[in-house]
Amino acid sequence: MAEKKPGIDQALIRDLANILNDTDLTEIEVEQDDLRIRVSRNGTPVAMSMPAMPAYQVPPAIAAGQPAGAPQGAAEGGHNAKNAVTAPMVGTAYLAPAPGSRPFIEVGAVVKEGQTILIIEAMKTMNQIPAPRSGKVTEILVQDAAPVEYGEPLIVIE
């Protein structure tokens, strides 16, 4: 013969609902043996799908940091855009690990792939920016503590 399952204690549910009201909680859950009760004020969140939006295509010249009307392959300072290291995020660029300390790199320095070349502070987080390839630093296009935009050329590594 099957065991008879006890009914749900409605007084317990009312007590839990009162606790929600008294404490301004949005949800409370209790578990005892094989019984688990969850009381929620706002209901269960429902995942909604949004219609797909067409992706905005940035013109190649703008994505490479070129001013309007610049010849292909030339960026702001006339350097080759393919050799420019661009900002991966919006923030403040720092050329040294701390104020008054020696910069990570200088023009003429030889860097190795993965070596930190500068820091970009974004949302109070210091993000080390690594060299994407080995080579010689031929230009530093950003000033220390200057704001930078996503995709902006920062350093040229030949």
C-alpha cells in the first residue's frame, strides 16, 4: 500500500508570506525533509527573447581610426593602421604602472608579444594592455592619463 502524503501546511505558507511582508524580502524558501516551499512576492522571472537587431557595420576607415577622407592604410598620424595597437575599451590610458614611475615602453623599445605596453582604467579597474605582437615601438599616439575611445590607435609596433 502506498504511503499517504501529508497535506501542505497552509499556516506555514501564511507565516512565510508574513515574513516576506515584514522584512521586505522578495522571496523565501524553506526545506524540511522531502518538503520544500518557496514563497515569492514578484513571481518567477520569465526569460524573454528579443527580436534580433541588425548589426551596425562601422566603415573600415573609421574602425581603423582614420579621419574622414584619409587614404586607405593611413591613420591619424600617417602611420600604417595595421601596425597600430588600438584601444580595446573606453577609459583612461596610463603609460606607466604608477604616477612618477618609468613608462612601460618608449619609442624605439623592442617589445615581445604579451608584454604590458600600457594600462587602461575603465570603471575603476586597471586593465593591462598586452602587445599583440613582437616588434619595435615606432610611435606612441596617446598621452599619459588621456581619455581613449574604443578602437582609437594608441601605439604603433613595426
